[in-house]
Amino acid sequence: MNRRNALKLIAGLALCPACAPSGFAAEWSYDGAHGPDHWGDVDAASKVCGVGNQQSPIDIAGSMRASLPRLGFAWKKSADTIVNNGHTIQLNVAGGSTLKIGNDAYKLVQFHFHRPSEHTIAGKSFPMEVHFVHQAPSGALGVVGVLMTAGRANPAFARIVATMPQSTGPAVKADARIDPNALLPAGHSYYGYAGSLTTPPCSEVVSWMLLTSPITVAAADIDAFAKLYPMNARPVQKVNRRYVLRSQVAPSPRAAAAGAGTTPAQ
């Protein structure tokens, strides 16, 4: 299998674990005998979970200002389907939603949630984090992470929580009013680094863009998600001499006001 096809297979497994070919051992969890310490033993493709040197998530303990390209979001205002896949709540997106990063174009394929946040800031975690997974024609992935904290209700997240399947099963049609754009903060400055998927097979094919400003969602909605998934976050991984860059795009006054007074989860 050539590198391009291998990247596409890896990306496909990340975007649709249920689509894995026969023989792919997908038995993993967030604790116990199949927890993160054992993900490297899931199968041959997942060995990198244990031995990779560009694993995600990481703690953002410091960053370097850099002239990173602006993020050009052009997402449609709805999701296609919603699924409880046994590891998280995931919303799949139909064609037509894109992200432009400089000269590179990515297609938004799905977004999903973690509790607590997988990335941490100076050692502090947030109540939740949403990951928007984009795929380039080459198969490479660009993932935008948004930290979530308790505060004013977010209508999009409220609708997700109200309609999320309560048990594992096939994808069902999503509420047409769920707008992924509403899960973005007003400002789009971000931390950028080279990393990996945060679930098996942990492939190191991801350009990460963690937005610096969090969004707020209702505490009751966080609690409702936590009833299904009280903990579905991989522990932070070693940075291993990677540079974390911070874009020079200043957050808008609205974004600064939204982030003021928010505190990470302890």
C-alpha cells in the first residue's frame, strides 16, 4: 500500500471507526485493561499510541508567536447525522463545509466531544472540548479544537444534548437546527502544532489548531453529557521538543469579553 492510500485508510478509520476492515481490533476504552496505557496493544496499526513521539493531546504550557495563516471557515449551518459510537457523541457533516488554511483546503467531515478537555492550558483542564475533524484530498487531517466552559447556554450544544442517542447504535438524522458554526468563539486565534489522533490508531497525521478562546455552554448541558460520558479524554502526552505556535490574530472584543472571567476546570 502506498503512502497516500495508507493515509486515506488511517483517516477513514479516524472518521468512521465502524468502517474498519475485518481483522481491525477496535476494542479500547478510557480506563481499565483497555485504557490509554494499553492502546499500543490494540493492533499493529496502533503501536504508535505507545511509541510515537508526536502524540496528542498535549499541555499548552508555552507557545511562540508566529505568522500562522488565518482559519477560513466556510461551514454549512447544519449537521447530517448524530451517533453515539460508544466512545463519544459524534455529528457527521454532509459535503460542502470547508476550512481554508493558507493555500490548503480541508473538508469538514465530523465533530465530536470530550469530557474533560483533552488539551490543557498550563496544566489546567476545561470541562469539555469539541474537535472538528477536517480531511484534505491527500488524506491528511486538520483538527480544530475548541475548549468549552460552563456559563451562558449555547443553543447548538443544547440541541445536541437534547437529541443525542442515549445508547450506542447507528447514526440517526440530526436536528436540522444544529449549526456547527455556533460552536466557534468569535475570535479565531489559535495554537498550532503537529500531532496525532487522540484515539487508536493514534496516527501522527494531524495538524492541530486549538483555538485560544473558549466557548461557554450551560452547566446543565455539560452534566447531561457527563451522564453518558463522565470521562472520555486521553491524558496529555509528552511534547517531545515540538514547537507550539500561537497565531498573531488578536481575538475580537466580543471574544475577549466572552472569555473574560472563565476559569479552567480544576
